[in-house]
Amino acid sequence: MTASFSSAISPSSSSLISPPESFLQHRNKIFHSPFSLSPLNHSHSLRFRKSLILPRGRESPSIRIRASLTDVSPKVSVEEKQLPKGESWSIHKFGGTCVGTSQRIKNVADIVINDDSDRKLVVVSAMSKVTDMMYDLINKAQSRDEAYISALDAVLEKHSLTAHDLLDGDSLATFLSLLHQDISNLKAMLRAIYIAGHATESFTDFVVGHGELWSAQMLSLVIKKNGTDSKWMDTREVLIVNPSGSNQVDPDYLESEKRLEKWYSLNPSKVIVATGFIASTPQNIPTTLKRDGSDFSAAIMGALFRARQVTIWTDVDGVYSADPRKVSEAVILKTLSYQEAWEMSYFGANVLHPRTIIPVMRYGIPIVIRNIFNLSAPGTKICDSRINDYEDKENPTTHVKGFATIDNLALINVEGTGMAGVPGTASTIFSVVKDVGANVVMISQASSEHSVCFAVPEKEVKAVAEALQSRFRHALDAGRLSQVAVIPNCSILAAVGQKMASTPGVSATLFNALAKANINIRAIAQGCSEYNITVVVKREDCIKALRAVHSRFYLSRTTLAMGIIGPGLIGSTLLDQLRDQASVLKEEFNIDLRVMGILSSKSMLLSDVGIDLARWRELRKENSEVTNLGKFAQHLHGNHFIPNTVIVDCTADSVIAGYYYDWLRKGIHVVTPNKKANSGPLDQYLRLRALQRQSYTHYFYEATVGAGLPIVSTLRGLLETGDKILQIEGIFSGTLSYIFNNFKDGQSFSGVVSEAKEAGYTEPDPRDDLSGTDVARKVIILARESGLKLELSDIPVESLVPEPLRVCASAQEFMQQLPKFDEEFGKKQHDAENAGEVLRYVGVVDVTNKKGFVELRRYKKDHPFAQLSGSDNIIAFTTRRYNQQPLIVRGPGAGAQVTAGGIFSDILRLASYLGAPS
């Protein structure tokens, strides 16, 4: 027995829906039923029917599929109204989140009512999650899972409860009656699918479109309830689309315009609530607008009405300059041109689907993205480039509007000398890709034609590579092609902005920012329109790359992930200075220094977001773990949300210094007062400096020589400006400066040393200072900076530790024995005093004679070196320019505060190199 399921359609849509015979031509396409179908009953005025086959003996209720809520009898005369088009219309689109609850539907109604436009058309999606629920019904029924019944009940309950919250009286009764009728029809349809075990795309589209029907009806009734006349539109009666393959459809604007004018002539209203997402084919078969269909519906309606504006209401304040989940400093863009929005959306930005922009571009209708949950936010306007140019004059420096990324891609490189100059090679390559059905996201080819490189989704790369290898097997065997190579785990980063086309240096800035973040670029593409520059990077570098370029162009905070090694006297002082200055750096200089780890010899403290420096001492006690230097470095550098990593070594450990090369090679910057690396073996120093020059990774060590004094930077400045260094002479030890500044007026040498030790100027064992080794290391550092290739052993050092005391077992024993040598030191001081001179312990770099030495010297009392006080250092540069009167740098050369300050200065210099305002 064949059971017929018919539906009654209002006469208002008689010209829009095909007759039953038309449907008979397509029903087998919809159901693929093996059973025969009998002709449909024509006893009523029926415009849209579907027939399903049920087993013999099974009765089925009649299913009425509504195409319009308003029933208009064909005997009743209806005055036709002409559709007014133009700027009197504004289009609003509200997504599922916006109409997700009864309260949100009320909010939407308020927005529509308060819009002062003369006429309004509102496009709505199904309530939040409802479309997924409808697809789930189809899936359960196809799988012969009887849970589809309870799932359908949940759909009914959701809309019934919402309606009770929103409506009352006749409007509630009318809606619930129609809702129950729809649910009854759907239950019978789903039962038929359950029996057949299959539903075609067309039938699925018809079922899932009910969510939009219900939300549109409810919103229209709520607007009416508030005293504003409103009609609701089933857009399947108006929007006609043609399938275009690849899960896309093309609107038939001419036919849709005719149907819209007919619909409006029968349903005139200043407020129309239309269903999003759904449409019909030219054969009047229900379909959908596929991905982002409701936005597309709104754009099409905007074009059909020639509206003043299309407003897309979402849950974000507008279009961001980058994904705010990846770049916390991303900003809301006030305007975008159609082309910029198109480019950004293609490359994955949460803007609009590219096809949404096409309908409005034709008539220059702006699209505004606004936040329904933050009505005070003006949103982002997407408009004609000329309007965009005018509004961008407020911020003329932003040549790049935004950045977007696409993940999970692979590069395929087809390479070979046989490709050069051979017509049709690229055509053959992409024909193969087309036959596989893969989507090419980006193409790059050098002018030499030696290779063609393109990106495809990673899930498709295996099939593409195999097809290419098969197609070019003879060329590969003959050597005309050398390889079809696959580079997996890639991401695309696109910079978008129409002003890039007329601004020199944008590409250079982009690549420079990536280089400074130690990001390697695998492929580059840029169209002649110059609306976007696209680069391919490693997937693991994608977020770091995005943050680096955004920081460079938008002057968002330059963020450094910092690791502090050695929280001793110098390190702890630095941490406290960072704590005290952090807010000022963020607010005034856009620099965000985040200490992600603190490591000592036995324990380390790690954080994913940054250690609270107000509590770092307590946190080390509470949350520290056993020291692991490899894990420490990986933790810092593996944070993809922060593009720049720096390790600050506050130790004097040669083992730690041995890691500098590997850290720099991996892209980790190094800042240190540790002299061991630069004064160690010459070959290691030269290797380290060569790596520094070849890469964009920075190695700063100002504090190795003069604590907080600008000694190294002054020397570099002289050399870089073409001066020639003749000699560098200086008092490099704050400890020894203090000792000899106070070794006078009858003071004993041992007494002055003891006083310096008690004041904290010396190392725990004063012999480390008196031996002169520390000064020798500073001399060798400056000698190497001046171009001399000397080893530490090449520097003769006059030790102030009496030879018999060099073997003392402890510092305490040394201090006890030192007074025995006061007479010897006293004689030197007395002789100098009698000659009108003072004793000073100095280091000398004799560049002319390519040597260096450290010794105790005598200077006249009017010499600059004799004028020191306290623990000051003084360095004199004798150069070709400063020959008669040396260039002198003088200031405090010892103490935790000044040394930490010198390190801090290097960190800020690093930040300025990486893009922070200088």
C-alpha cells in the first residue's frame, strides 16, 4: 500500500511553489526509494507534496508541510503593494546565540523596535544548538536508533518552553498549534527515514530548516506583542539558489527578486522577520545556503532590498586585528574594506565567509559587525574601500589591518630542472590536484620555474602526493623532475591591508619581525594587488609568529618570556627591580616582561603565565621542583603565545655559560653579567660571536665589564663609527677601587680589606678579588671586543695575594695571616705618597702592541684615576679621535643595585630591538 503525505500551502505562495507534478520529477532523487510511488491526490489546493513508502498495512498520518504562517483564501481579494527598495531598509541578522533563550529573543525584539530605520528586515538563525539537534534527529533515524523519538521530544520541549516565556493568548495558542503540527509531521518523516535507513541531502535540508521557521515565527510574534506590526517570511518562498558544487550554492538574484516583489505585494510590512540559512532550488526543492548560511541570507536580502546597511549581530565586539585567543593585545578594527574582509575571512579570521561579502559589494552596502551583548561597542564596518580610506585617516600608520592564520596544512614542492620553460607543467600539476578533489590554499613559484610549491590541507596531502608521483613517474625516473616533496606540519600566516600596495617597506617590516622572533619562513606568496602577504611557517611557530608581527605593526606590548638563572644577590635584586618597574613598562612603554622561570643550583620555579614577582620568594618555597636546565629552557622557549624568549644568567658559572651557544642557536636570547663565556677559550668565544652575527638572536653582556656602566657599548660605538682604539686603561674592580681609595692616612692594608669585606664589597673570600683574575677577565673581554685574539693566559696579572697566603685553606685563615704583610703594602703606599702619587690597581688593553696586562700602578694626584672615591670604576679610552685627552667613563662599578640595573638595561635594549618603542 502506498501512503501519500501531502501539505497545504497558502494561496499566497501559489506562484512560488511548483505543482505536484513538478515534485514527482524530483521525489526519487530525494528518497531513492526502491518502492513505486503513486500519483498524489489533487483534491485540495496543494502546492508542495512529498510521498514516502511505508510497509503494507501501516497507516500514516497526513503530513502538512507549511510554507507560510498566513493562510489567505484564494477567494479573498488582496491589495497588492509594490516593494519599496533603497536606504529606507536596514537589515539585521541574529545568529543562534543571539536567539538562544527567551530573554535573548526579547532583547533582539527590543533592538529591532528601537532601530529608527523606516523599514527593517530581520534574518534569524535557529535557536542555539537547534540545528545540531535537527541533524542529530536525521542521523539517529538513519542509524535506526529509536532515540530519535526522545530527541524530537527535546526539540518540542525547548521551543514550547520558550514560547510560553515569550507569548500569551491567541499568539501562544497559534504558535503551539503550528509547532505541534510540525513536530507530528517530522515524527512521521523521521519514522520513514528510520524504515528506509537513508535520507538524501534534499530531505535533510528540509528537516533541519525547521529551527529557523520556529525562531522567526516567535520573534515576529514578540515584536507584534510589543505593538509593532510584523510579518514573518519563509525564505524558501523567496530565495532561489542553484547548487554550484563543493557544498556551495549560487543565488539566482533575478528570480529571487521577482519572488520577493510578489511576496511583499501580498505581505506588506515595515518589519519583516525572515528565516536565515534556508532557501529553495529552481525546482522548489528545499535546500540550505550551507556554511554560514544565515549571514549569506542577510547579505542577499540586503542586495535584494538595496538596503542602507546590513548589521550582523554576534557575541564579539567586532573584527579583531588578530585572533584574540592567540594575541591578547588584538584590537577591534573600526573599518575594513570589502577586499580586506574577504582576504581575512579566507585565511581563517572570524569575520564573515567570503561569499557573504559578494552580494553587498555590488551595491556598496556596508556590513557592520556588532556585539548583541555589548551595545555600547560600535563594532566594525565593512565597506567600500574609498569610505574605508577616508575613515582610516584617523590612523594613517596602520598599513596592515589584520593578521590571520590557517593551521593543519602541508606544503608540496614539485621540483626539477626539466620544468623550466616547459609549457603546461603547472597546468598538469593542478589538474592532478583537482582530480584528487583537494583544495589548494596557496601557490608559490620562483621566476626560474625550477619548482612549484603549494599548500593543501594536511588530511589531503597523502592522496595529492601519490597522485603527483603517479602522474610524473616517467619524468621522475628520467630525472626531469627531481622530487615531489611533502613538508608536513605547516601553518599559513597572512598579513592583510589595502594600504600595503602603496607603502614601501611593509614586507621588510613583516619579515624583520619574523626574523627577530627566530621564525623560519618556508614559502612566500603575494598577489600583484598586494592586499595580502602570505607566509608558510612551522605549525609550532605559528602563534609565536602571529604575536611577533602583530606586536611590530600594532605596537602592542613587546612580550618577553624571561628565565632568571641564579637568584642570589644580583639575581634577587634584578627580580625586585623588575617587580617595581613592571607596571610602568607596560603602561608607558608597551613592554611586558614575564618571568616564566627562576632557577638555582638545586631548585627551579616554573609558570605558564608569569611568576608573581611580589611573591617570588614564597612561591619558590611552595612550588619549586628539582633543577633541570633542559626542562627550564624548553619551558621558556616552548611557550608559543610569547614570541621572544630570553635567559638572564646572573651566575658566575662556567657550566651555565657553556649553554649559551645552544640557546642562541635555538632562538633564545641571552643577557648576562657572567664573564666566563667571553673570557673563556678563544675558539668558543669566536664561535659564539659568529653565531650572534649570523642570526637574529641577541647576546648582551654589558654588565660583564662595568656593572651598570656603559663600557662595552661605548667601545662598540667608537669602533662602529670608524674610530681606532689605541689603548683602554681602567680601574675595573669596584672592590679594589674601594680598597685603594681608603688605603691612606696610616690605615693598614689588612684593615682596609677587612673593612671592605664587612661592608660587602668583596667576595666571601677576598682572595677572589685580590688575585686580579676578575680584572683580567674584564681586560680580555675588552681586548677581544677591540679585535685582539688573546687568551686569558696571555694576560700577565700582578696578584695582590701574598704568595705564602695563596694556599690558605679558608678565607678566615687568609684574613688572620694578612696583617703579616701590612708592612710590605705600607711601604708601597708610603713611597707613592712621598712622590705625590697614589696606588691604583688597573687593567690595560694595549691595542697598538696587541697585548694586555693587570698591575698595581702609581698615578699623580691630579690624574683622573686619583680622583676616585668609594667603589667607583673609571675607564679611559685613548683613540685616534681621543688621543690628547682620553674619553673617560666613570661611575659606581660594584654593588648589587648597579649590576642588576646594568642587566635590566640590557633587557630593555633587547626589547627595543624586538620592536618595543625606543
